[in-house]
Amino acid sequence: MTEILAVALITLLAVISPGADFAMVVRNSYLYGRPSGLLAATGVAAGVLVHVTYTMLGVGLLIASSTALFTAIKLAGAAYLVYIGVRTFLDRGDLTVDLGEKRSLSGLEALRTGFLTNVLNPKTTLFVVSTFTQVVGPDTALWQQAGYGLFMSLAHFGWFGLVALFFSHSHLRTAMLRRQKALNRTIGSVLVGLGVTLGLAR
């Protein structure tokens, strides 16, 4: 039960933390309309599965070959959560969304932009690797690991689908961006606390 709660909390914080994926979905939704935003959100969710797949394979091999090395990487993952939490808390800059380009966007292009944004996003890479190294152990069944990965992907689709719906309306876009700093402070504080807790846990 503790594992499930940890995955849920880390995923929630990672998903709602503004980043390249957020800016891209906002841009597609605002410029090209709701369908393009939702397709971009679908691409973001699919990109998460790429990270989950190679992480599951890597973590499994790591556990089998060296428990000490796995423990070291687990501690590094906890340290990363603290680091990203501090950075998020201290971030005072406003999120920049480029709204200059007005050309049409096909469904395939919208899907591809979301997919490539998350496949090439270091934040997503580190989030997935850190989460798996914190919660996956020698006794964690493969189906359970796959369930964690599927939850991460669906959480991304759910959040960014909502972002696409909201940011199709300019008034909501402006209101959410104005609250970005408060959101960053809250997310940062929780990530630091979670990283310290996981790092000290046995």
C-alpha cells in the first residue's frame, strides 16, 4: 500500500509541475484548438510508456545483478527528488509559451509533437527512473510494475487532457499562469519532503 501511495504522489507532483510538455500542450490547445491539444496530450502519455519500458528492463536487471548498486541508485533517485523540489520551489520565472506561429496543425503532427516532447524530456526520464528505483524491489511483480507504468501514462493523459480543455479558452490560460509561482512553491516543498522521507526509509 505504501508503494502505491508513493507512486501516486510522485506521479501527481511530476505531472502538474510546469515544464516543456505543459508549454507544448498549452501552445497547441491555444493556437490550434481543442482536438490538437488532446492529441498532443495523447502523445505525451505515449511518450511516458517509452521511459517506463526501458526503466522496467533496466531496474529488473539491476536488482538481479547488484543489490548494493540498486540501493545506491535508489538514494540518487531520492536526492534527485530533493534537488528538483528545491529548484521548483526557487523558480521565480513565469512559464513562457510561444504563441507566434499561426499555421494549421494536422492530427498526426499534434500527436507527434506531444510524443517527441516527452520522449526527449529529461524531466520525464528522471521522474520515471527515480520513481521506479524508489518503489520497485526484488519482490515487486512484473504485472505490478506494468501497472505503475500504465498509471503514470494515464495520469499524464488525464492532466494534459484537462490542460488542453482549459487552455482552449484564453481566460483560463491567463488565470492559471498567474498562479504558477504559488504552484511551484507547493510542489517544491512536497517533493523535498518526499525525497528526504524516501531517502531515509529502509
